[in-house]
Amino acid sequence: MRKMERIQSAPYPLEGFYDEMFCEGPGVRTHYDQVYQRFAAIHKEELSAKQRATERRMMEEGITFTLYNPDQMQPLERTIPFDLIPRIIPKNEWLRLEAGLIQRVKALNRFVHDVYHEQRIIKAGIVPRKMIVANCYFRPEMKGVEVPGGNYITTSGIDLIRDHQGEYYVLEDNLRSPSGFSYLFKSRTMMNRLFPELAFSCSIRDVEHSLNHFLTVLRSLSPNRNREPVIALLTPGQYNSAYYEHTFLAQQMGIHLVEGRDLTIMDHKVYMRGLKGLRQVDVIYRRIDDEYLDPLSFSPDSMLGLAGIMNAYRAGNLAIANAPGTGVADDKAIYIYVPDMIRFYLQEEPILNNVPTYLMSDDADRAFVLENLQEMVVKETSLSGGYGMLIGPAASAQELKDFAMNIRNYPGRYIAQPTVQLSRAPVMQQGSMVPRHVDLRAFVLAGANESFHVVPGGLTRVAMTEGSLVVNSSQGGGCKDTWVLS
């Protein structure tokens, strides 16, 4: 391949945004040199052919996500838009992120334990009691329950963004049943297939070993130490939007994929039905929410879970990942207190900062936000996936009016944040590089006794619409492979 001169400017205006590949002056950031040279030299026809082959392969393998639009009669199943240009994170940058992520999840895990036991952080006046007991994810059934290995948060997806100066911030903590693992691993597989020489020459961290780590942390939770643990992934079924991911993870880790109807309870133990009869299950990695897990303990009309599974859990015969009740730390209002949790439980200063956040239940915060609503991002605390959200600069006058009324009527439901100018990265469209906003969902795996593994790189999510800040797959966002340099 012809050696190209480093370009002197980006192929598009930077417009004051932090760009992952390009910068003022030298043009291409040093760690992107090889990637830029490869993509700048490739013909449009070859790029188009690779893109078509990728989309065809994704459809053949069923790598899809279901979009639910209230304006449509039927949900739309589609492939995840995948961009060919990888995102690259230098080694030293990643080491800081890795340390900050482990610190954060460790503090959150201790917070969840504290909430259901001593409640020291409430007694210390750091987190208001009403923020816990009024939280829709707080499960009184978990009070006093000792979870296997002391670990509530086995899997977490921590969403990171960069501002206009390139500084990382934590945007959200996803702790109940975070999704995106499969897209991370399949993104790497596709890049290795499309550009094998590029992935090799850049010397990047492997992600495949993280599947072994995933299986190891699940095994570490088993309450039965006398035999090889039986692990099952509990799925809502094929009509769930992330069902592809459920099947992928079960296949790759060699664990059983089950629905509630495949399980039964005897003597406070969970058994799985099979061709050879019943087999006791030791660990359940569940991908259904708390309220559907056990109709005897939570929602009585649930057809997805298993009646009595909580009795088996409380009896110590079963591990459930993530633990029921973990969502109490997932709430967007609780997010505000995470830096204080780190100081309280770990006696450390946070390595990664939160985005400045306003509580609408606070009179002063609410007045400030209502006065500046057109500059704010407002989120409903109990929702995820980009739902129940207002992006002030892109909102219509009617949307601003409606949200202002909702905030006044139901202030406890909302938080607000200033609109952060998310960093951008180039994506390929019609053979040209164009800028799109990105974030990074980093995945932290935690086993018994606070053993941690951070998947190298995580999943870069892309707002595929020009100017949009919404990167969620459920809202039409795409993804990139993320490379951590070794």
C-alpha cells in the first residue's frame, strides 16, 4: 500500500467538536495514522462492496435489533448499522478508563449491599431515604438477603462520553441487564474478516478472551461447590428485541438458553427440563426484569419467569446475575450520588466524573432548568434506551412546553443535564468520511469477592443521523468496532 503523507486537515469541518480521528494542526491523530492511510487509499467501489457484504452477513446470522415505534402498527426488525472505521483508544487512555470503571462498579456494588442491609449511607445523610424507598427498582424482598459471593452487579454497561475538550464523563450506569455484548464481539469478528492486515498491524487488545472471563465470573457465583456448576441464561423468548444477543452469549459460553417454562421448582431448588430428565441449575444469568422474574414475589401476571425462584434464591440454592433489586443503583436520580458513594465506601476520589446533573425534585434545580430548558437534556429517571427523553436544542416549542408541564407536575420523575457536545468520529457514507456523534458503552464483569474484568474497548455507539445526539440502538443508532492499543 502506498505510504501517504499525513493530511493537514480533516475531510470535514471540526466545528468545535472533539473528533476521535482528526485534530487541528497535524490533522490525523498519531494513533489513527495506519487506519486513516488504509481508508484514504481504498476505492469507493471496494468500500461499498465491503459494506454490502457486512450487511448481508449480519442479516444471514440474524444480528438484528427490533425497533418499537408507537406510530407503527408492527415493530421493525433490522440489522444494526455497522460502520467500517474503527474507533481507537490509546493504551494509557484506556488504563485510566479501566481503573475508573472498576472503582465505580465496586462502589455501586457496595451501595446496593448497604441499601439492603445496614443502610449506612442513608444514616450518614449522604443519600436521602426517600430516594431509596420511593425508587421503583427498590425491592423490599431483598432486605437482609446474602447474595452469592457478595456480588450484586455481575454485568454492567457504563456509558461514557467525551466533551469538546476530549475529557471523559460517565453519562449513565446500566446495571440491571445491560445489552450490547454480542454487538461488541461481532463487530470485532467482522473487522478481522474485512481488514485482517489492518487489525494485525495496529497491535490491538483481544476481546475474545472476555467471553471466558464472562463464564468464569458466572461460575464463581455458584453456591454449589461440590460439582461443575450448571449455568442457564433466562430469556423472555424470541420476540424480545435483544434475543439474538441471548442466543449468541449462550452459544459462545456453552451455557443453557432457557425460558421460564423450561424450569421447575422442587424443594426450593431450580431444575431445568431436558431429554435426560431434570437437572439442577446453580446460576441463572437473567435477561428479564425484576417484575417478571417471579409472579409470587413481583408481578403476579408474569408469564416469563418462574414461580418460586425467589424462594430458591433466598434459600441459598441459586445465584441470579444480576441480583434482583440491583436496579436501585441504576436509577438516573441515584446516579448523582455515585461520586459520593466512591468517597464513602472506598475513601477515594472518583477517577471518572459525572456529567453535571440537576434533580427536578429540588426547587432551585427545577427553577434553573425550567428557565433554561431549551439548553438541557431531560431524562425520565426510570426509563432507558433513549425513551422519555428531551434534547432541548433539537426540541420543538410544543415539546418544550409539554416537558415543562410534566416537570412541574411530576418533578420526582426527571433529572436534567446540560447538553454536552458529544465527541465525533468519522463514518463512511457513499465512500466519504462524514462526522457523527459517538459514545462508548464499557462493560465491566464482576465475580465473587470483587474480582473484576473490563472488556477491552467496549462498544462504540454511533448516532447515524447527522447532528443527532441519540446513539441508542432502540432509537436507530449504529456501532463501530473499538480498538484498544496494546
